[in-house]
Amino acid sequence: MGEPPVLVHTTDDPEEIRICSLVLSAADIPHTITCLSKSTWGIAVAAQSAEKAIYELIAYTEENREWPPPRPENDRYRPAFQLLSPFIIGCLILLYLKTGEWRHDSPWFAAGAGDSTAILDDGQYFRLVTALTLHADPLHLLSNCVLGAFLLHYLFQLLGNGIGLAALLTAASLANLLNVVAHGRDHHFVGFSTAIFAVIGMLSSLNFRRHAAIGRTQLLMPLMAGLAMLAMVGSEGERTDLGAHFFGLVIGLIAGYLFGTKPVLALRSSFWLQTILTGISLAIFLLAWKMALS
């Protein structure tokens, strides 16, 4: 007589028994499912297959120990002041009503428009900031305001007003600087669209960080989403600065990944930090214009 079957696994979960059976079937190991009691099942295999069967079951358990991944926790954070986004958009509109369209004889554009020669040769770095607040024509302004109103709102919802505005100002200014270096002298630019693409990049990276447990292949999703936006709204038009949009997107992706770290997110609940950073960021815009007009 041959050796009796060996019981290699028992459980009170019928779904677990079904999965173990599938694992052994995939490994081409003959087995039988046995009802040991009213609520307990077992899997038995031939004695010569017991060692291999146990190995396959243990290997499957180890490979799937962290699966399915935990669902991302609901982020309950909300900024205390909910109207910063419309406030910024309103400021852009009011400034446009004052400056009008881009004209060579306009003192506002002469003083505050992005001018790579003035920045590189004369150190007028305030233009990296003031250029964000000027617009060439009503269509330019309208597109940035409509898109910006929604994107800024979501950025401030995730990072808070102070951290979000500071991240936006830093990313957009750095993107303008990289664009100036890339173009060299005699390059002129205006518009909030650089900041818009920086926000797109930050939102993409922040979303990736919040859902990183889904899988490493999701790393490409923020980049693809941002490039799709760049192709749709950031590469057409007579006065479109593709370089500024591209650098805004890239710097935004990096900034979003950095500002999405746990230490930074832990600071969001600090009312005073958010308030101070909001004040400093708005003061930088005012100081840049004071330097430009002086």
C-alpha cells in the first residue's frame, strides 16, 4: 500500500482554500480538498508532493503579503481661508485693467515684462516675478484666469494657502529663470501661464504621492498628464512661450514631489506658518513691482 495523503493546509475560510487550490493547480500538483469539520477545510496531496506543495503555498503567501495595498487615507485638511484663488485671479484682472495690452510704449511692460537681456546683463531678477502678472491680450488673460481659478483652488486645498502660494511663486520664478537661460538674450515674455503649468506639475506629483501604493508604474502618470496638457493648451498661439510652459511643468513636477513629503504635509495645520508664508509671498509680488517701477 502507498503512503497516505499529507494534509498541507487547513483553514476555516473557503475563499482561502479556493486560492490555495488554484496555486497548487498552477504548480501542477494533484490535490484534494477535504472537509475536516463543519467549518474547517483542508488540502491534501500525495506524500512525495508534500514538500513542493508547502513551498508553493508559502511562496505565494510571501509574494502577496502586502496585497491588496491599503487604500489611501482620506485627507481631511482644508485651509481656513477658502478665497485665495479668486483673490489672486481678481488681482490679475485688476492689473490688466490698469496696464492694458502689451505695447512697446507701455511703462508697465517696459518696467515689468520678462526681458532676458535685462535679467542676464543687469540683474533685474524682479522681472521673473512681475512678468507673471502681465498679459499680452484679453484672450491670454481669460485662458489663464479660467484655468487658474480651478487649479489654484485645488493646490491650496492640498497644501494650504501659505505653502501652496510659496511653492507656486518659487516654481514659476525658477521656471522663468531656466527659460531665460535657455533662450539667451533678446527674449521677452509675460503671462501667468508659466505658473499655471507649474501648478499642473505640482498637482500631478501630489496626486502620485497620495496614490503611490497603487504601483510603481504610476510614476509615469503625472508626466503623461502634464505633457498632455502641454500639448493641448500650452504649445499653440502667436505669443505662446513653449519653453516657459515646459520648464513650468518640469519644475512643478519636482516641486510637487518635494512639497508632498510627510514632513511638509505635517506643517499644513500650522495657522501661523500658513499665514506668514501667504504674507511673505504676496509681499514679494509687491516688492518686485516696487523695484520695477522705481
